[in-house]
Amino acid sequence: MSEVTAGRAVTQDRDREPREIGPLAALGVPYYPRMWGAGGLWNITRWMTIFLGSYLVNRLTGSPLLVQLVGTCFFLPMFVGGLVAGTISDRFDRRRTVLRQLVALIPFAALMSALVATDHIASWMLYLFALAVGIGQVVDMTNRRALVHDIVGDRLFGNAMALEALSMAAGNMLGSLTGGTVIGLLGESSAYGMVAGFYLIIFLLMRSVPAMKPRDAATAAPVAASGGLGQLRADLGEAMRALPSNRPFVSLLGVTVAMNFLFFSFMPMVPVLAKQFDVGPVLTGVLASGLGLGMLIGSALMVICDPPRRGLIYVIGSFGGMICLIVFALLDVFIVALAALVLTGIFSAGFSTVQAALVISISPPEMRGRSMGLLSMAIGALPFGMVLLGALAEQIGSHTAVVASAGAGMVVLALWLVRHPEVTRIP
């Protein structure tokens, strides 16, 4: 069967979906399980990359600020290239774009493994690799997730996005846990070798998914990939002009910026925060996986319950996550701190699980890629928050800096929602 024929078969099977929607309904759509598996492995590798880079930079330098720069390099492409990647997603073959970035990452990860094994690794190399994986993350968000909609359709997209959030939470937990365990048992080089192997599996899974071109909302005809740079600039301009009139989207983006700048910026600092517990790489990985475990639990609850008022959940999860993060930073007993970080993840799952589905639900079909690109830019506030948090930690200590950042986040979020409450009204 050709890829075009396979793509038509997906559409036909999607039209014959059963009327009942269960927690795993999207996994019954042809080819989506492969995409979900690829996304799960991608999430593991991206969190492994952040953990491995943070751990190695901490070992090499001992500087909280330099550790935070790992996360900065990873998330910076979201701010710089999110809208461009989203525009490309709306006009070109999304599957092929994903495959091309994997072709570049596989040998890069193998090279990192060799450099660590021969003790030729330096901090700048870790930053460069984090930057490359961050570019891949932008491609995944704007292309593979938009391709999910092409595969499962409107009715099952919310369910698919809940499953994607479940996968992301599992990757957060398993990435840090796997990274710490492999370092402890086999060494740092083997951890990067495992990342390269995972990239190869992702490539093979995505290669088996048929190509499906983006479709124009009015005509259902494939969007032509023509016009060159002039058309690309026109598409970018259209997205920016349409943004102010979509008030729920503006409200959502503000919440996203606040959470990424002042909440999630603490993640690369976990190896630094773990120093007070006097634990090795395995337990450091366990602590770093606590947020992911909590997000996994919270995401599973969201998949099972499928609650209404997703916009309100988005906001409640944000406030709850910040409160729990403050509690975590104030604790000095390992197991209690781990429990607090798990609870932080459960609340923040309310934010992360519904995010993409909210964006897609309030965006015109022909603008979905660009809307995801704008969301990527909002998430791109994260690297700037990481730099600020790292610099603050150098001055007042890591734990105090985390408390100050999360506390400021609650204030900023409350002030934003007073002025822009529309996100809380999204069903």
C-alpha cells in the first residue's frame, strides 16, 4: 500500500469510529499507536538530555547558573523558532520534517557518547547538544502533534492529547530516572548511547506512518507547499495579526508564559537541590523523576475522568503546582521532599495535560500549526526564567531562589487572570 493510499485509509477508518469514546479510544485509530510510541520515546530522550547535561555540568563546574544554562539551551529554540516551525508545519509534510531532524540527532547523540567515553567532553558541547535536541522539541510540538490531529480527527483529538500528556509525564519521570540509573550502573557514556538508540527507534516508528498533508479548512484540499520565503512571511504575518482578536488564546498564552518563566524553570536545578541530601546519581535521578511521576498520576486521572471546564483546570493546576513547589524547596528530608515534588507534578498535570487540546480547540483549522508555534514561543519564556533563577541562586542560594520564583509566579498569574480571565471559561 502506498503512503497516499494509506493516508486515505486512515481518513476512512476515522470516519467509521464508534460513537462511544473511552480513555484509550485514540489508540484504536490506525497508525496512532506508532506515533504515540514515538512520542513516548521522544519524551524520555528529551528529559534524559536535560538530566544528563545538568548532571555533567554540575560535576564539571559546580555552578547553579551554568547548570541552568543546559535547560536554557534546550528551551531557547521554542522562543526563537516556534512560530516559524508552526508555519512550516501548516504548509509542508509534517512527517518528513520530523524524520529529517531525527536523521541529524542520531549521529550527534552517538558522538556525545564517544566524547564522554574518551573524556573529551566539555560544558559547551553539552550546551550544543541540548540546543540541538531543543530544536527537535520544537519540530515535535509543531509537526508531530499537529500530525496527530490529521490522524485521529476532531472528535478524538482531545483524547489523543490527553494520551500525549500522559506520555510526556511518563517521559519526564522515566527520562530522569533512566538517566540517573544508567549513569550509576553503566556510566555517562552508556546513557548517551541509549539516547542514540532511542532516536533510531523513533525514526523507524515515524517512518512507518503514512504521509498526510495539512488540509485547508474550507475546501478540505491539501495545502500547497509553494510561495517560497514570500509566502512564509505572509503566513507569519497572518498569524500575528490574528492573535489579538482571539482573547481566549491571549489569556492562555499569558498563563503559559507565567508558568514557564517562574515555575518550570527549576527543573534543571534538581541535581543542585539534591546536594543537601548527600545522595548519589541514582537517588538524584529518583528525585528528579518525582515531578514526572506526579504528572504521570495526574495525567492518568485526566485521561480516565475526562473532566469538563479544561480551561479552569489549566489555571487551578498552575496555582496548585506553585504552592507545592514552595513546600518542596523548604523541606530537608529526602523522602518527604520527594513526596512534595510528586504532589507538585500531580497539580501541574492539570496545566500540561489540557494545554495543546485547548490551543487546538480555539484555533481555526488552517492556523493550527501556527497556533502551536505561538504556544511554543510562550513556552520559550522558560530559558529566560532558567537564567534568572540560576543567577538568583548564585546570590541567595538555590532553595531560597526557587521559593522566591514560585511565589512571584503566583502573584503574576493572579494579576494576569484579573485582567484576562477568558482561559477559565474555555470548556
